[in-house]
Amino acid sequence: MQNTADAPIESDKKILPTFLLCFIFGVLGFHRFYVGKIGTGILHLLTLGCLGIWTLIDLVMIIVGAFTDKAGRKLKSWT
């Protein structure tokens, strides 16, 4: 995949708010709504984060820098 001038590699969303939303409201999927993943946010809300398992996976992915926004761009900046 090539990077063009109008398609940044990094997301404009920040890691810290995503992490805090996941940590505090993880089972409700608020962090997924924040990064634009509305469909999986609704699924997360309805299943309560697959009873917390999906939330734990998301927390780890956010911490290690593997979590992406709706466009597939990785969250790189903490603040």
C-alpha cells in the first residue's frame, strides 16, 4: 500500500483517550465509537464486550500500538 499526500499513515485519534475510554467504559464499546468503528461499537455494546474478553484484547492492542481507526490507520500519538 502506497502512501499519498492526502492519506496519512497515522490516525488523527489519540491513544490516551482511546485507552481511557476502553479502561473505564470498555464493555460498552465507547472506545470503538471514538475511533469511528460504529458497527463493532454496537456489537461490543450488545455483547458487553463479549463479557469482557474483547475489551481485554482491545486494551492490550491499544497499549502495544496495534489498535487502528476506521480507515485502518494505527493510533501512534499518546497526546
